[in-house]
Amino acid sequence: MLLLRGADTLTPRAWERLEDVFGTDDPTDELSAAWGIKEQLRRLLATDTLAQAWNERMRMGYFVQIANMPEATKLYDTIVTWWDAIEVLIVTGATTARVEAANTGIKNIKRTGRGFRNAENYRMRILLASAARPAA
């Protein structure tokens, strides 16, 4: 669980434990390299400007080359592929979270209905559930 936490949320004691993990359980330094790349991705996604994001992307590319791990290379290739969408996220802060939440709600309605036979009733149930949710 310690490895899943962000570096900015670690206490001094947690840092000590993390250093112990990297020192004793990571003879090849792959674990620490993967954690560092994860943290670099967090820094990239937390940027405020495209210039900062580009700099963090380049820094991440450097770290990925040094790590020389297939998983890290694949992650970086994915970032390069999706860079246009990442730029939109950084500039606008827009995500598909609301749409995904609505889809999850619809799937839950369908699951509890156990096979609606009347499409109109199914549609009305979805609309009623959507209307009952508070606006965010």
C-alpha cells in the first residue's frame, strides 16, 4: 500500500519505510524505478500549463529510457499516443467522469431490473434515477 501512495502524502516515517523497501527488497532497482516513473506521471498530470506538461513529459521519457523496462516503455508510448487528449485535460480540466458515472448508474438500474421487458419502463426508470441525483 505504501507504494501506491503519492510522494506528496508520505510522512517522514513512511519515507523511511519506503527507503527500507527500496534498499532491502529491490536489488535490481526495478521497483524504485517503477515507483519513480509513477510519481513522474502524477507530476505530469498535475501541471497547470502545456509548457510544464511538456517538460514533465520529456523528463518522464528520460526516466523511462534509464529504467529500460518494457512496462515503463509501454506506459510512455501510451502517453505519447494520447498526448492530444492529455493536453485537453490540462488546459480545460474536462474529463468524462460524469458520463462514466451516468453509465454506471444505468448499468445498476439494468442489473436490479433483471431484464426489463418493456423498453419504455426501462427508459423511465433511467430518467427518474437521473433526475433524483443532485446536480454536481
